Amino acid sequence: MDTNEIVRTQFNMFKCSYCKLIFTTAEKLMNHQEIYTKIHIKICRDCEKTFKRQTHLNRHLLTHYGIKNKICPDCGLRFSRNDALCIHK
């Protein structure tokens, strides 16, 4: 995305030109706008599931490789993702 295309609000916020959401940084806006401008280009080599963002693929890969470094402080149960730990609590 060209910086000339970034829409700033009067409070130095950054507005998405597709859905009008507002972000605090240009980087957050550009990451968000990937969902509108890119197709599913990230593919899991293990199961062929597709993702729009590399960060989502990286998070997904944890489920394949059994890396469970999120530990419940109450019972010691281990999870690969923070969201799963939060649901458990």
C-alpha cells in the first residue's frame, strides 16, 4: 500500500478505505487491509489449509507440531494457543 493512500482522521488515526474501521498506526491499518487486497496465499504444508496472513498460519502450525507452551496456572494443563488457555479458564 502506498502511504499516499492512507486516510488519516483529524486525530491522527488511520481509516480503512474499505470498511471504515479506524486504527492507531499505519502498520495496523495495512495489516488489516490485507484481508481485502490479498487472496489466500499462505498454505499449511501439513494439511493444505489456507490463510490470508502469515501470522495466522504460524499460529495454526502450533497445532500440528504439539508445541504447548501456554500453561494453566491453576491445574497445569498445557495449550498451544493463548485463546485455548483463556477458554479453559
